[in-house]
Amino acid sequence: MSLRIAVFGQAPFGRDVAVRLAEAGHAIVGVHVPPDAGARPDPLAEEARTRGWSLFRYKGYRRAGQAIAERVAEYRALGAELNVLPFTTVLLPSEITDHPRHRSVCFHPSILPAYRGGSALAWQIIDGARESGISIFQPDAGVDTGPLYRQDRGIPIDPGDTAASLYFDKLYPLGVDALVETVAAIAAGTARLKAQAEEGASFQGLLDDAGARLDFAREDAVSLDRRIRGCDPQPGAWARLGEEIVRLFGCRLEAEGPSAGDAAPGTVVELGPSGLCLAARGGRLRIAKVRRGEAKRPAHEAGLALGDRLT
């Protein structure tokens, strides 16, 4: 059985889910994508234009805490039987999420109720979680608190994983399949919902520059490595060289070597084509890329020198 589906999302993930749903025979009656933040066009919006799907570009659907009536009416005129939220940063009002016959279905990159919030990928790595997974759920009035359709567990978080590799290499393909399969079950009438447990629940806010700040004086090498990987690629973990902000990417934790000696944490103790090494408490951090200003470069070409100290 096919459904009339409204998609609220963005990015390649949103595009791939929408395409798979269309290929499965569902009618995509509307695609809602936030306005482009930069020069690069959004892949889901581009796909909608190519396929002739009705496209809507709004920053939000609330004004002063209330649903914007004309946008709700415009949405309801589409006649959607299900909303699919593959990757959306917009909080939708209940006038939209609860309106269709089958309400809404949403993807989240963690095993709920743990790591609710918009930066779940990053915080799992920063906290040192060993496993991840995905949750497909029906959104309610809370943030990632709605009842569950399914969960896929046991995805290892490897020592070298970044937020990008955990998402793109592991959770992204799993999530596309899970959403498409869940929609098929909803259409067939076989999908079942299960309330989230509150045991083990946690909420982490959006990871901003305050959370990406490296503290070489207080954090040991293990914690610093996790923070750098969790902030890779966005927003980029950072420290200061004098007054300049320096962001670090492509981190690998190494056992403390003789070249570190008695160097203070944050000091550049090795520099070459394999990257630069920073001294840290209990180990060394090998960094592949550095961003100073807007340009991200191989670490050994970023203008740092042996003995420079990040604080």
C-alpha cells in the first residue's frame, strides 16, 4: 500500500530517504527544506526541483511560540497521510506533526532515551560511548521523547571514529533503510509503537564553541582526543595560540613518546608529513589537519612550529 507523504528534512540523508520512498511507490506530496545557509544548494531541495515535488523553504513554522496559521493551512492542503522527518533541524508544531492519519515518523542517531538532542553524534564520542545505534520514533511535544517504532543497536564506536565517520559510514545507511522499512510497516498496518523508558534518559544541548573548547591544563589525552573527534567536522575543537583560535581535526591518540619529554600539555612536539603531535597528559595527540581562520590545511602546512603551545 502506498501513502501520501510529506517530507521535512534536508541534506543528502533527507534526499536519499525521499528518493527511496518514491521508488517504493509512495507519493511525495510536499518537501519542506530550510533555506540554504550558504552558497551550496541543499541536496533534498535540488532533488525536489528535479522531480517536480512541491517544495517549501521556511526557517520555521512558529511565530512567538504559536503555529503560523497560513503555513499550517498550506501544509494541510497537501493531504499527507504521514510526515517523514529524516533529518530536520526545525521544531514542528503539533498542528503539523499530529495532523496526518499516521502522524509523523522521525530518525534519531542514538539509542533513545540516551542522547536526546540535536548533537547526539558528537556527545556520544565525547562521552566515550562504545556503542551507538539508531531510533525511529513518533515525535511528540518533547525533544526526542516520543514512542518508538524500532531501534537498531550494537553499532561500535571505534577509537578513531569522528562524528562524521560514525554518521556517514555507519548510522546514515542504517537509518535510510530503517526509515523506509518503518514506513512500509506503517502502510501495511503492521507497525507497533512502544513508549520510551525513562531509565537511562539523557539530554545534551547543541554542541557549540563552548563545548568544543579544549582545555589542555585540565583534560587528559583521552578526553582531548574524544572531544576533537566528537567535534569533527563541526564545529571543530579549538584552542588558542596566543589570541588566535586554532581548530584541530583528524586526531589520533598515541601513547606518550620520548619526543614529548617534559613538554607542557598543548605543546607541538613533532611536525611532519604525518601531521603534528601535541603533548598531553597521559599521551600525545597526532593531528592531521588544522584550521586557522577559514582555511583547513594539512597540519604540517598550517604554519605551526615546534615548541608552539596551544592553550
